[in-house]
Amino acid sequence: MNARSGAREAIELSGERQFPISGSRRGERPVRGRIAEAVLIFAWAIAFLSAAPALRASELVDKAAELMIADGEPHLPPAVPRVGTIRRSADGQIELVDPKTNGASPSASLCAANTLCVGKGQEYASLSAALAVAHERNVIEIAAGMYRESATVAVRDLTIRGVDARPHFDCAGVALQAHKACLLLAADGATLENLDISGAEISEEAGLNGACIRNEPNMSFTLRNVICHQSQAGLIAQGGIILIEDSEFYDNGWNEFAHNVSFGGECSVTVRGSVFRDSRVGHEFKSRCFSTVIANSIFRSTRGSRDIDIADGGVTSLYHSILVKTLGTDSKDLIGFASESCTHPGDMLIKDVRIINADPDAQIRNFDRCAGHAIFLETVSFEGFPPKKVGYIKDGGAAISGLAPPSSGSAIVPLSHP
């Protein structure tokens, strides 16, 4: 029997006649007709396979075996090789990260485990690239070297830490983030450690106050072992809880509206073991915070304005620190208290402080805008010319050493940089 006769016999054995059934639509093939056609196709297939030579059947078996694995599951196509993640390089170009090395060279990592590592031959070539993939509470470690970039920290509770020698962010000629700062802190809880930052500068139209570091309003942050220098402004903070430890700010404050450091808004600032010196025009340290606490720090004015300016009053304490003033500065004030307003009524305590002064007209001045609130001096020693006391100042026992006034520009106190 050939295939055609087998199919014909199958139709005859079915005994079905292909009449339309009730309810079918005009032009539509009847249901029974479609059933008969399926039977016809099945019968034709059976007839064809029964007539196929043995070699053809063997080939089909082999082909089926090729498509099966030991557990009887079909093979999937080979996996497409991974091309890695996509990221932006320091110059803004899109690049692919090799998934085998995650963008790093075969050299050993310079960073601790479970950190995002930045540096030449490391996981990320730039801080910006690491920030793009960072998550809350991550630690970014940066290998020593020069980094020509400005970056925004937009993830909460990040720690950005220099490892090995201190990495240097040189922002000279670099467009600053939002025309504000070399490092802009746009999320709460950032910690910067062991970084060197310089060269921040913006145009007169933008404000002439490009800063090494700046926060967006009310973003709290911590600085440890940070050096900030040669920028229009060193640090600008607007609100937040701020901690500065073992850091240094110098050769900033290029105009009367820019300073080595300045704090405004609803802020609280605590400073320990830090140096503020050699502002070009502005103050070494300016605070408008409701609370300012300073300990074990050095302030030196050689060209600019006040060593310490507490512009709006506030509870202020200065402990175990050194204040230096040379001849030729823009202001006679070593300290100004409530110099602009009394937004935060409170007293200022100066205790166990050494003042080294070469200017015979220098003064400690309470502007008396906070009526009834005084500057209290306790165990304050003077070397050189004792400064005049202006306004409501209570002296609890100052000591005059009787040393000769130091000459202008002399190396008065040891500092970490010339």
C-alpha cells in the first residue's frame, strides 16, 4: 500500500460525510471537515514513515540524540559571553567593564576588601565612576595620585577615604559641580578622610566662591585628615551637624565674601586638632552656627581678616588652642563675637588658649549685639602685644608672658605645610 492509498482508506474507514453542521458561519469550513482533514494528515504521516528506508529512521534517531543530554532535557544554545557593565569614564565617555576583572588590571588591589577601589589599575579609574555605582553605607577607597575631576556625593552615609599616600583632587581649570565645589556633598552623612583638595575657582558671575568642599543645605558631614588649599573658598557649609578632625585649610579666602572655612544656616560645628591659616582676604574661621566647639587647633592670620569670626552669636567654646596674628592683616580683630547679628544668643568661652600677636592694635572684640552675653577668658596667655579687649569681656585670669613681639612672617608655630 502506498501513502496515497493508505490515506484514502483512512478516510473511507472513518465513514464520515463532510456535510455542514448546524450553527456554522457562511464561508467557514465545517467542524467535521476539519476533523477529517486532521485524520488524513495523521494517516499520511504514518504511511510515509512506514515507507521510509531504515537509514532515514536511523538518521532521525541520531539527530534526536544530539538534541538530548543525559537527564533527557533539550540542549540550550551556548551562553552569550558577558560584556560587562556600562559606565562613564572620567572624561564622560561610555565604556564597558571587563567582567573578568571588573575594569581592573591584573595588578593587586590597593584597597581593603568590600570597598569600591579607585585609582590607576584599580576597579574604578575615577571617583565619579565609583560614586555612580555606590550604595548607602559603602566605603570608597582612593589610591594615591592626581585626580582631575569634580564630583557630587549623592548617596547617604558614604565614606570616601584616601589610602596609601594622600590622593590629590586638583580642580584647577575643572568645571565645578553645580558651580559650587570640587567635592559637593549632596547627601547626608558623608565622611571624607585623608584627601588633598585644591584649585576650586568659579567666575564672578557665579559668585567667586568656588570651594574645595561644600554641602547642600542641612547635609551633615565629617572631615578627617583633609587638606584644602589654594581655592577661592576652602569649606562652605550651610546647615547640618559638622565634625572636623586633624585637617588643614590654607591659602583660601580670596575675597571678602570667601573664607578658609565658613558655616551658616542651622548648624552645629565641632573642630578638633585642625589648622586654619593664611587666608588671602577673608577670615580664617567664620561660624554662624548655634553651637561652635573648637579644641586643640591653630589659627594664623598673616594677610586676611579675623582669626575667628562668630558672626551671629551662639554658644561658643574655644579650648587648648593657639591664635596667631602678624602685622599687615586686613583686620585688627583676632576674634569677633556677634559681629553681624544675635541670631543665636549665647556666650563665648576662651579657655587655656595661647595668643601670639605682633600687631599692637590687635583686639578681641565683642560687638555686644547679644545683650548680656559675654566673652569669658580663662587661663589665656599672651605672647607679644596683649590684644585690646573691646565690649563685654570677662577676664578670669589672663597671663602675659612678656616675650618680645614676633616679627611679621616668622615661623611662629609648627604647621604641616609651609
